[in-house]
Amino acid sequence: MVGTEDTTPQVSTSHFAFDSQATIAYFCMEIALEPGMPTYSGGLGVLAGDTLRAAADLGLPIIGVTLLYRNGYFRQHLDEAGNQTESPVQWLPEQFLEPLNAKASVAIEGRRVFVKAWRYVIRGESGHGVTVYFLDTDLPENEDWDRTLTDNLYGGDAHYRFCQEAILGLGGIAILSSLGHERIQTYHMNEGHSALLVLGLLEKQMSGRGLGAATVADKETVRSRCVFTTHTPVSAGHDRFSLDLVSQVLGEEIANAIISMDGAADDLLNMTLLALSFSHHINGVAMRHRQVSRQLFPRYDIDAITNGVHAFTWTSLPFIRLFDRHIPQWRRDNFHLRYAMSIPPEEVRAAHREAKREFFAQVRQRNGVDFDLDVFTIGFARRAAIYKRPALLFSDIERLQKIVSSVGPLQVVYGGKAHPHDEAAKEQIRKVFEAADALQDSVRVIYIEDYDIALARYFCSGVDLWLNTPEKPYEASGTSGMKAALNGVPSLSVLDGWWLEGHIEGVTGWAIGTDAPDEDNVEDELESMYGKLEKVILPLFYKQPDRFAEVMRSTAAYNGSFFNTQRMLIQYMRNIYRLDHQP
Ligand SMILES: *Cc1c(COP(=O)(O)O)cnc(C)c1O
């Protein structure tokens, strides 16, 4: 291991009482920081970025650790039939990140794979900086294949993926030492991808005595420093690797340690089990998700902290101006968004119309389509995944046509990339294109290519209704509806994830189906969705615009003030990091 230079951990200007050098290390496979850095695929990465932004605002001494991804998470191309193809994103890390000299190494298949880090500093609202390290193996001293290990997010086969997770977990621990971060109190595994870090910590704890000699007390020492947030509500979604692969890549000693420490089941390393077994605090990302996670992992005590979004990042310019005028403290203290209730509805409507105009300018620029500002517009954008059922809205084309002819016109905008190997999700995108054809003369439906955080800011604020149709209980939380809510855009959504908490019927939006934890009958869900569009939502929009503006206002006030990462991080600090327990 080649420890060289770097940095004393930054001095914190925090409002909380703790050692300014004590630090939380927040590990995540993907972190979304700014447009132009394609280092994320979807909700998990956006949440990680929003969390660290809120930490910068609050002056929390946290550092982020993730991988660099030189090829980016691909650029999406859609042909006329909706067939998706992909190409790498060209980006230059040196335009965004500062390369550091420190190096560390991880033993992979008996080779030393060297890792370096690039630094990004997030400046918070009060000027406090939060550092994020992007790990990189593209170094001349590495063999060709090892140099590609930090190229592709969620790319390659199980072997590639496992080596990547070794770089993130083991490489992450090693490089933090090389960088001089010796006083980290808490390691936060945000999802299971980084769980190998517990073995890195245990190795340090054993100082060369070998993992096989670890005692219960050694393991407890590591446990006292680790916390884990699970994001996946079904067991098939948890990362697993064969123990043969683990032995091949990391050696027999590590494979045996994993088995003896409850990290494996059925001859598979389960990254979630490993993280659970080594964490003293575990949480799910919404109340329902805790319930589902407890059923999956009954041996563990699982808490819940519901996700949020970074309010300032996701508020459109027209709403920033509106909030600045009426509730100027909202940026510093997001709870002030609650007082959006006192903003005159006409002003909410005017700000929304402006946001809608800005989004429609994007629509024109990207798809060459002129959307009508006066027409009710539904938005649906997120990773294209089968459980999110993007084409559910088009299950009954005739019903939609009937609604439009009896109540009023409708426009629909879609966005979202399918994982390159996910043929079923790609098929869903084609289905949206087929529906667009079938509805040609009655409803304008478009799909915008290459959904990303830059587009999302316009998208979530520039429609009249945010649609979400996940299959229960697969939506652990969901966050895009929170972005919409900040901009006064109500949701029409299946009662799963955060929406069980954010939904007040007719006040913050509308529910599809029931709040039962099990799947609803699809026929009932369709009836609920179409029925509300036809009898409640479209009539409200077209016949009672003042009432619709009141719904927009209460959506922002109730859900903007709560479903943000400022509130979320305060809960992490109190309940999980236990920062307020420090002397
Ligand atoms: C917010 C966001 C997501 C998450 O959307 P969900 O509806 O919560 O799945 C995905 N992708 C991008 C680009 C986002 O900004």
C-alpha cells in the first residue's frame, strides 16, 4: 500500500457539537452531482447527491466515496419505433474533479490493483464544503483489464461487477487511509454495493492477524462503526455473487470469513446480508419499505427514514422566485415551505405556467413538438424498469380517447433510460411509442431521449400531473414525485413507497388503488386511474382552475416542507449517526 500526501479533513463550521475532525464516510455505488458528470443511473445516485448537498448546507462533517465511471452511464438513442441503443458519454473528469496524488491498492486475483481518487467539493448554502472522492483504477501501473474497472456503471458481467464492488468497498477504505482520514467514526453503506468495506475494516482491526482469527469483540468493533441503508424491497433485487467467484477474486480467507459472518446464503455472498450483519443501525427509505424489509430480514431490527430531495436543487426558477418573495427563509430552513399555504393561488398558478413554458421550450428543442400551454399535461419520467410499468396508462386506449373527447384534451410526456441489458424494459419503451401512434389523432404522447438530472428539473416542474404506476411493493421510496411536489405539481400514484406518507387525497394529489401492502388487482388499478382522471382530475383542471391552483399550493406546502433531504439528514443525524450524542 502506497500511502502518500493528502489533506487534513476540513474544518467544519457546523452548528452541531462534535469533534470537527470526526467524520462520516458515506459510500454509494453512484452519486449524481451535476449535469455533465454522468456518474449515476437513477434514483439511488440522485438521492446520494441530494444527501451530500444537504450535508454541505447543514455543515455536517461527511465525505462521499464512489467510483468514477469514465464511460459515463450511457447516452440513450431512440429510433422511430422506440428501439433504444446506447453510446458512451464523452466527458473529461479533469473538467469537474481535482486529481489527488494519494494511492492505495486492492488485491484482486492475487494482483495489486492500484486505485487513486479524484476530489469534488460540494459547497453548501453556508459555504461549508463536503468532499466526494471518485475512485479510479485507470492507472499506468495497472494491467489493461484492471484499468477498465471504474469505466462502466452497472456494466459487464458478475465478475466485473464484483471486482468493482471490491474497488468501492476495500479500495475505498484503503484510499481513505492514504488520504489521511484516520478519524472516521461512522461508515454509511448506502445500499449493499459497498458492503465489502466491512471486511476492509475488519482487516484493519486485525492488523495482520488474519480474518480467521477475528473474535466476536473484533466484529463488534467494526459493527459499532457501520450503518446501512437498504433501498431494495425484494430479495431478487439484492446483489449476490457465487462464493467460488468470491474465492477466485478475493481469496479463500475472505470467502470463509463471509460465510462465518452470516454474509452468505445458499452458497452466494449476499451483499445485503453482509451489510446487515455488520451494521449497528439499519434503515429502510420509507415506512412501508421498513415493513417490507423486516419481512425479508426478520432477524434484524430495521428502522425507517423516509427519503427526500434537495429542495433548492429541484425547485424551478419560477418557484425559487415565488418562494423567495413570500417565504424568504425557505432555502436555509426548508420547513418554511410549510408557509407556502399563505401564497395567493393565482401566484402559484402563474409561477407554474412559467415553469410549464420553460419545460415546453425544452420539448420543442429536443423533440420539435409544440405542446400547448393550456392543455392538461401528464409527466412520467424515471429509469425504465418493468416494475414501474411505464405503459400502464395505455392499457385501454379507447378509454383514454373517450376521456379526452368527453372532458378535455391531454398531452403526455415520457422520459427514462432502460438498462442496456434489460430487454423487458426496452420493450416497455416501445409500448409507449406504439401507444403514441395509436393515439395520434386524440392525445399527443412524446418520449424525450436521454433523461438526466438537467432535464428532470424542467420535467418534474413543467407538467400538471406527475404519474407513477409502480407495481407494489417494489417502489422502496421513489423521489421524483417529491421534486414535482416542490414545484406545486400533484401526483397521481400507486400507494407504495413515499406516496403512502405524502398522499392526502385531493390535497397533494390522488391515489391509484388501495393502500393494501399486497398487489392490487390490475383491473381495479386501471379503473381507479382512469376514473380519477375522468371524473376528478381533468374536470378540476378545466372547470375549476382556482381549485386546481389550491391543490398545487397545498402540494408544495405539505410535501415540499417534509420530503426534502434537509429533514431527512436531520433524522439521520439524530437517529443513526447519533451526532447529537457526542460530547
Ligand atoms: C429523481 C430522478 C430519478 C428517480 O425517479 P423515481 O421516480 O423516484 O424513480 C431518476 N432519474 C433521474 C434523472 C432523476 O432526477
